[in-house]
Amino acid sequence: MVLEHPFFASLALRLDLKADFDCHTAYTDGRVFGYNPNYIKILSDEKLVGLAAHTVMHLACGHHKRLTGRDPEVWNRACDYVINPILLDAGLVLPDGFLWDAVYAGKSADEVYTALKAGETGDSREDEEEQPDQPGLRKDENQEENQEKKEDESRMENGQIKARDEDPGSSGGSDPGLSGEVRAAEPDHAPGGDDRDETDWEQALVQAAANARAMGKLPRGLDLFVEERLNPKLPWGELMAGFVQQSARHDYTWTRPNRRFIHQDLYFPALVSDELMEIAVAVDTSGSIRPNELDAFGAELSAVLEMNPSTLHLIYSDMAVNRYQVLSPWDLPVTFSPKGGGGTDFRAVFDFMAKENIRPGCLIFLSDMECRFFPATTPEFPVLWVKVGQGGVSPPFGREIALTVN
């Protein structure tokens, strides 16, 4: 998972592993990744990865924080309908029996839960014909997969695989999709109590996305999911500050194994963080940015840099780069003195950075976006486009926010 699906691996590595014969398949409550050892033995490697990704996706969506007061089985069904299309689109292979229904496409877990409780549509586990094709499976493999599924179900029914304690009062839980269930967060992390768990998982989501993006393995669907989850309607200054904080470099290292698992004789890489040391800021000098907009941008940027001391690469550009400065944390506040005019070519900034070997933690580009000349390839660092005015085009990569001046 670390190599092929780093987004999900980053989330999964934050959980404590717990073998639990009383659960049906696998589960998480935001702290542990519980699993039935006998159930995972019947899964192929691909489906085991799918099970893990499905389980931690519940945490990425905050499902464990919203279960209180709801029917656990119906809530798990609703959540499965929401996250499974994202997982399939990301190339994961889920265990047989996963839930999928186009009726619920684009809906939230809360909306699907209400629909299921109201009985607006028939709800049952889809059979193989109703499920979308799984990634990596050819049509001529379907019969073999179906036979494998029947054998596994037969073994479970005959007691060869202990999936759940027969005692109705056991902690077996509810996993109608056989892909990993979500359980309520522990009481001290429940809503109204200590909210550190929620904050930690939001930060974990940011780091997981940044790591996968840096490896070039963040699927478009997941990128959009993270954007929607973490980009609430906030003032543009707060959004820019959040972008800088989220762009700090995070990576895995094998030199310091993850201590969380060493007592189980399991050696996984640890996630390490380095302080963001370099930021690049590009200013479009084509003449469309007004002085009050530059002043507002400079004030917010200075506030961000005070919280995140960094070396600042300041680049002025229109059709070509016409000025370049390197500023230290002691040069605050940032003041702009643009030179240039005429047209705009965004490629000039990226070409200049490559030529000068500038490799920042992120790039913030202030522009009216009245240009269609973008680099042919997505840069390896995160890009934030701060747009002035009402026109312009949408960039093919990076995030975009609108600068507003009262």
C-alpha cells in the first residue's frame, strides 16, 4: 500500500492493529484497525488492500464521529454506498459483496442514511452482475471469482471460519458490505468532548494527500474528495494560510521504523515531517492587478510567513520573468514593486524555477488568470492560484482561490 496506494497507507499506518475473532470482517473506531484473522486469510492480496483502504476511508470521511444515535448497520450501508465508488475509481479491488448503487451517486452518507431508513429504495447486497467491474479483473476471470466467493461463503457457513461469536450480545458489529465497518469513536473522543481525534484525522488527511501527490499517485477522484473535504468557505487569507501549512513536506522513512508496530515484530516505515523551508511566490505584472489588491495580498502573505518562517523566492513575470528576489524571515513585511506589463505566459515562471533549480515546498501565483499558456506537465510541488478579478480561465492543476478586497 505504501508503494501503490500511499494515500490509504498513510492513514492506515496511524492505527493500532488488533486481532479480534469476535468481529465479522474488519473495523475501525478511529484508534484501532480491528480484523478477524480468519476472514483476512480468505482474501487475495488485492482484496486485502481494498479492505484496508475501505476501512480507513471511513475515517477520512469522519464517519466514526457521526454514528452516535444511528442504526449501526444502516449507517454502515449508507457510508459504503458513498465511499465505494471513490475506491473503485481509485483502482482498488474490494472484497466480494461490496455495496454499490448508482442511485446514491453524489449523495452524502447522511442523505443515503435517511433514504435507507425511509425505505425509499429496496436495499440489499448487490450480486456480481449488478456490481461494476472491479479494476484488474478480466471478463474470463468472473467465473473463477464467483466460484472462489461461493467456496469462501460455504466455509464460513460450515463453521470452518469463525467470523462472529454466535452470542447475540457479542461485539461482532455490522458490516453488510464485507469490506470493513466503522464503529463509533471512543467516548472521550465523541462530539462535545475532546476533539483532538477529529483534528488529528483532518491533519492526517492533508498529509496523506500531500504524500500521495508528491509520489504522483493521488487519483483525480481522491484529489477532488480531499479538496471538497478540506476546503470550506473561508476567507481567502485563511485558505492561503491553510495551503502553506498543508504543503509542508511529509515522507516515509525506513531508517526509523514505526514504533507503533515494533512490539508485534512488524516493521513499517515511519512518517516524518520537515518544516517548510522554502516558498515561491509569483506575481503577474501584466498590469491588471491594482495597488490595493497587491497591498492586501502582501499583508496576508506576511502574516502567513510569520507563522511559517521560510525563505521566500519572489518572482515577477509577464511574458517573461523580469525580476527575482530572495527574502528571509527578517525581511517581513513583504512589499511588492512590480515591473513589466503587456501579456502573460505562466510557463515563464515554471521554466525560470527549473533553470534556477528552485524547488519550493509550494508556489503561490497571484494573477488575473487571463492566460492560457500553462506548463505541459504538472509540477512536483503544490500550486495555489490566487485570482483577482472576475474573468480568467481555470488552471489545469493546483488549487484556485479568489482574492477579495473590501
